[in-house]
Amino acid sequence: MVLDIIKYGDTNYGKLRSKNVDVKKENPFLQQLIDDMFETLEYHKNGVGLAAPQINKTLNLFVVKTPTFQEVFINPEIHLEGLDIQIKEGCLSFPNIDFAVNRREKVQIKFYDRNWTYRYAEYKETLAIIIQHEYDHLKGKLIID
């Protein structure tokens, strides 16, 4: 099911800054939510990542999907590395607007995947930028900050 994305100007826009909670392994709706998040990304062709707060779920969860990569990040913790780079970046919650932002060129991340396997990974360049953007959503930080 394609989910509604909270957008700038919506009455519930403030929820994008909500405090989020860790996902529980026993959550009976988790797999369906993940499927729905990926379906929502497919629907919004310009999207490559989606965080739970963007769909009005106060959970530490985001998904990333590019033509060559797909992953679920549950209860992630990141460590930023490398130099700052300034890029133009968009957000499904701010449709059709790009913002100049500073991002690090590398990221290390610990997370649970969709199968609840605890993982550690390092990403650089485009994937690192996407992960930082989605992780910011979990912390209530928006692209306009």
C-alpha cells in the first residue's frame, strides 16, 4: 500500500520533529510496514529513501532503494567520517525543492536489517549521503535545518 508522506505545510508537519522510539523485534506489523515503505518509494519515482517519521510513524526505521541497492535500516547508529562535501539534495517531504546541504563523504552504520540480523557497514559517496539524510529524519532534523 502506498503511504501518505507528511509534506511541508501539512497540518501534521510538526510530527517530522517528533522523538522516535526503537523498533521492537516483536512488532507484528513491521514486515508489512517495510513492504509499504518500499512500495511508497516506487510510487514516488524521484525518492531513494524514506524514513518512518515521514509517514507518521515515530519509529527508528528507514529504507533506501536505488537502482543498484536496497536495504532496511532498523534502530541505526551512525558514525560520520571523511570530509564535508556540499551538495544539492531533495526530500519527499519538501517536493520539487532542492537545498544546499553539507554531508560527510563516508558513514559507518550499525543496524538491524529486515531479517533482524545485526549488521555493520560502511558506505561512501551517494549511499552515505542518502543514509545521512534518512538518519537525520530519525533525529527530527530536516533538510531546512
